Amino acid sequence: LFRADALNPGPEGLRRLLGMYRELKDFGRALRAAKALTARSPQDADVWLEQAELALKIGDRNLARESLARAEALKPGVEGLRRLLGMYQELKDFSRALGVVKGMTARSPEDAGVWVEQAKLALQAGERELARRSLDQAVRLKPNGGDRRSMALLYQDLGRCDLAIKILDQLLSENPREASLLSDKGICESLGGFSQQAV
């Protein structure tokens, strides 16, 4: 590997080197390969995302942020946006993550999961009204069970235990023996002032 690295390979060779170093968990050398790749392919959002991931692995948060900004400016595809979103969340940069997920809702307005993700990030960024509107949109799109559970917890965080209980009741009608759903419903009932039901 070191000899291949020293030969100054082209973009495909750099991608292979990067992958091999990553497999070996030699993130420093993998990052060096990623930097060489970004220099040769500066218009490739995926390369910048790769560099950001590696920078995070070695703890260089500044390089990760710079790389994410470069990737975001290149308008990555849906999978790239998901990677971007995950890394902004890892950096606890919820306002940037929220910006990314807003772009995802524009690209995939019929995806309930994206609206649930937007609600979660809006709540983390302190934008309660946006969180509520995002959840209301997700409800209209008939979300899956996992998304509905997340929605119930988010409605609970917004102080809308009535809506959380409604969703949990729907989930319980499909899975009546699911103890964690019963527990979540009991907590909502208690928080919402429905203490007789929670007992």
C-alpha cells in the first residue's frame, strides 16, 4: 500500500487506496488519500463527504465542517444529503442539519420519514412551530410504524400528548402486546393529565 501511495496514483487509484486504508482503520492515511482526491475532483460532492467522514473519525471537526460545506454547495443527491445530515447531527450542528433536511423535504415531499426527521431537527433547533407543522404533514402522508412511534414521542415533547396518545393507540391496535408502546402511552397519559388512564 505504501508503495502504491508513493506512486501518486490517479483518481481511481486514490479511491482504491482510500478504501483499503479505511478497511485497515488507518484513517490518517485514508484522509490523506481523500485530500488528494478532493484536489483532483473538487466538483465531486461524494469525495468531500468522504473527507468529512474521515476528518470526523480522526477528530478534526474543523476540516469536517469545511468539507461538509463544500459538499453541500455541490448539491449532492439524496444519499449524499442523508450522509450530510448524519454528519451535521454528529457535529451537533442542528441548524445546518435542519437546512439539509428542508432540502430533502423539497426533493421528496411525499416521504413521511423526511418530515419526521425535519420535525426532530426543528425541535432540537428550538423551532417548535416548524416541528409541529412537519409532524402534521407527516401524519397526512401515512407514515410507517417506526416513523409513527417517533412522531408520538415528538408530539409528546411538544406538549401535545393528545396527539401522541392517538398515534400510540393506533400502534397498539396493531401490536397490542408491545410493552414499550404501553409504557410510552402511560407516560403520555401521565404528562397529559390523564392520570386515571395511566394507572
